[in-house]
Amino acid sequence: MEQLYQQVILDHSKTPNGRGLVELAPEALGAESHQVNPTCGDEVTMRVSFTGEGEQRTVSKISWDGQGCSISQASISILTQLVEGHTVAEAEEVAEVFRELMDTRGKGFAEHDDHALSKEDLLGDATAFTGVSKFPARIKCALLGWSALRDTFAQTGVLSGAE
Amino acid sequence: MTHTLTASELAAVRADFPLLERTVRDGKPLVYLDSGATSQKPHPVLDAEQDFYLQRNAAVHRGAHQLAEEATDAFEDAREQVAAFVGASPHEIVWTSGATGALNLLAYAMQNASLGRGGHEARQFALGPGDQIVVTELEHHSNLIPWQELAARTGASLAWIPVLDNGRLDESSLASVVSERTRVLAFTHASNVTGAITNVPAFVARAREVGAITVLDACQSVPNLPVNLHELGVDFAAFSGHKMLGPTGVGALYGRREMLEALPPVSFGGSMVEVVTMDSATYMPAPQKFEAGTQMVAQAVAMGAAAQYLGELGMTGVLAHERELARELLKICELEGVRVIGPLDLEDRLAVVSFVVDGVHAHDVGQLLDSDGVAVRVGHHCAQPLHRRFGVASTSRATGSVYNTLDEVERFRESLSRVRAFFKVN
């Protein structure tokens, strides 16, 4: 249990970053995404605003509201912390590495993975979710917010501009 | 009702369920309190299914060789066993893939009747604009969505009996919600969330006053209490094998004889026909006309064995045992921050106890219980409207079954008592 519910996860779930929806600025590029976890009925609504163009396109603001378990709430909080203020390309890289972590069945990045250290650096607090990846039923909880983020990227087409 | 299972009877029952011996999560003895989702299977059921494949496997209702005869006998004997167990006649039992399959079969059959299929006698099932289907607010999605869809396809409207704060159906609304327009009244015998047992006679009486067809979801009742469908007087009922100690992939639709005979078929093909020409076909009598194609014979045989097993245990004893389990389960109310969604009294309720822990999400509750070897269900238990009614997205649910002990419930309570401290909720 302690391996799964690391203190950092409990802390984030108690005082999450970015919680409380703010209006999207009408003049700025932005999108809202609503995602549901059908097994438990948990949901998140996320609003994401962007500034800049091309490679400099940046996630300027993330706000969200929702209900869910401590895993999902902490994951969205950490997502907000990791992604806000970073370029779309950087955000996408973090998202990819987080998804990769979720596929490691509780083992984390392999020791022979030359990039393990840089991946862990990239994820910061999100490495606390290594234990979550051991529980298949909970991976969806951890990915709920990341699915919302990806959906806002798709809606606005910002990814094509970042490549 | 006075005789519950003795300690030695319970020990003998548990010995029949090899899975209950295993450990989970690094050597913790398993406490399986998720039988409301699916039950474990005893040796006699597993043996019946294996024995069918090892000794008697052949196509049923066709072929004239000895194996075909034996397989057909086994298949039809199972139908008799299941029918006898629920107080029905064998020709009133249709094999289906499960209760969901049974309820969908019925809804599609009524649509076929609405399209004019099935001749004059099927017109009693025809729905159209102006007609109404009534369900209840605490239905499992399987006894809600097929009716939503049937209403949408036929132009009928949908109404529902509300749930009271104590998790029971509001019987007093039967008079107003069920009207002369009501053609179908579909309701559960026992809630898979609140555990409340429905006052079936009140529902049947109101339906008869207005000439509505009654449909009973008996998934939770058949495994846990004595059920006699003839005495209950419902027109149709659905239940599944896997919740009553039987295998997955099989269940039954019960239909009162005249009803089942008049109901048009839904699935067409081999085994359900009499005469086929290039233009048309005539169909077998019920129940065969609903059993197109090769059936789940081995599972049906095993479901028959499950009915036999429960019948020999005696359902009054099973119910009395589960009442003891319910009493112990409901003691979680004494834990700080734990709130039960459903009746707190033992009258007319199953050992199905759904609850919330204030400040802790159901998934997190379930995870801590799981780490102690206690398996419960978390989520909305396929009853989202009911959860919305109580203002929660999800609950945790513990269900006691014939093979659970009071000690297991105690272990569950001990584990649950640690939850708020672990998640640092005051």
C-alpha cells in the first residue's frame, strides 16, 4: 500500500494544483475536454490554453475540475505542475514517458535503459506512480487527466505545429 | 427461516470451493466478498461441466446416436433442475447467454411483436406511441437500457418508480406511475446495490390492475433466497448462472407458459424451426424457438448442477445464513465516517452492503481492502442512476454468499477500520 500510495501522491490529492475551472480566454487558442472512467464513473473536465506559435507553442494555463480517487486526482495535479508553462512538444514528451512508465508493471524504467535517469528527471513527482503501474485496474485512474490533455491537443491541432 | 447453516455444514460447503483456499497479495488469505458480481464455483458444478465434455459431448436435439441422446438428456435434465429450483416448469425456461441476454431477448421479441411479427397472439406485446414502459430507479443497467432502447425504437415512453432514502423502492408511487398506459413493468427482485428485496406481490398486483406485463430481474435473488416464480406470479424473469455458483456464458429467461408461447422469436437459424422453404419458415414451440444455433450445452448442464447444489443445501438455510452475514456486514455503520447506501434493518434485505467512506474514494477503499486480501466491488455496480440519486459517483460493495463466514466479515471490518487513518482523513 505504501508503495502504491506514496506520500507525494497523497499530498497532491489533498491539495491539488490547478483545481477549479477558469474561463478560456476567447482570444487565445484553447480547448476543453471531458473524460470519464467508465468503470468507476470518475470524471475530469480540463481546460487548456496555449500561447505562441510553431515550436514555441506553449501550454500557458491548465485548469480542471472533477471527481475521482486519490490516484486520478494526484495524477492530474502533477500533470498540471509538469506541463503548465512548457511547450507542447515538451508536454507531449512527458506524456509519452508517463504512459511508458504505466506499462512497466510496477518495475519502473529498466536499469539497462540508458535513458532511465533522464526519464525520471523528466517525470519528477510523477515517478511516484511507478507503484500504480503494478495494478492494471488503477492505470486508467492515473491516465484520466493525461487523456484529457491529449484530447485538447487533438482538438486544437497544436501537435502538428510542434513538429 | 430458523435454521441457518451449522458450522460443520458451512465447513463442508467451503471445502467444495477450491478457490477459497488460495491466498492473494503476498500470502493473505482470500476474503471473497464480491459474489454479487460473480460467485465462486463448487466442485460438483466444475465436475458436471467437465464430465459432460469427457463423457457425453455431442450435438443436442439432432442426431440419433447414443451420445446425442445422452447429451440431449443432460441438457434437458439441466433445464428441469433449473426450472424446479425457481418454481417453474421446464418448458418455461429458455437458455440464454446470461441475464443480460435474457432481458435483451425479451425486449427484442417485443419489438418484433411491435413490427407485427408473431401473429395475432403476439399483439399483446406490441408497443407504440402512447404506450409506456415502467422500470425503477435502482435497476441494474441490464434491466434499464434494453427498455430505454425498446421505448426509443417503438415510440413508447419510459417512466420509473423512484427510490426512497433508505434504498427501498417507493411502493406508494406504484398507483400514480403505473397507469392504464403502462404495458411493461420491469423491476428487480433484489437490488445489487442496496440489497433491498422488492415487495413483488405489490408490483404484480398493480401491473395486473392495468394489464401490464411484469418482468423480474432475479439475478440477485435466485442465488440468495427461495424463489418460486409461479407463486410470485410474474410474467417473465431473468437470472444468470454465474451468480448462482454456476458457470459464465449461461443464464435463463423464464416466461409464463402462455406468454412464452405467444412471444415471437428473436434469433433465427438451426434448431428452432419446423418447416423451412425458400420463402418462409415455421418455428418450434417455446422454449426451442428461442434457442437458435448450437447452445452452451456444457454450461447449461453445469448451471443445472448449481441449481441442484443450492437446492440440496436448502435456500431457507442459505437465506438465514446470509441474514447473519448481513447483520455482521451492517456493523460497519459503527465505524466513523462509514455510511451505508441501503436499508439498515435486516427485514427484506440481502447480504449486499454498499457504502461510502467519507473523504476516501471507493477505489482507494477497495485498494486498501485488497491489500488485506479482502475482495469487494468498487464503482457504480452498473447502476449509475441509483448512485446519482444518492449523490455519489461510486461506492464500495461487500456481498456475502453461502460460503462466507462471520470471521471473514470481521476481517473485512477490521481492514475497513484502517482506511481513514491510512488516507489521513479526520
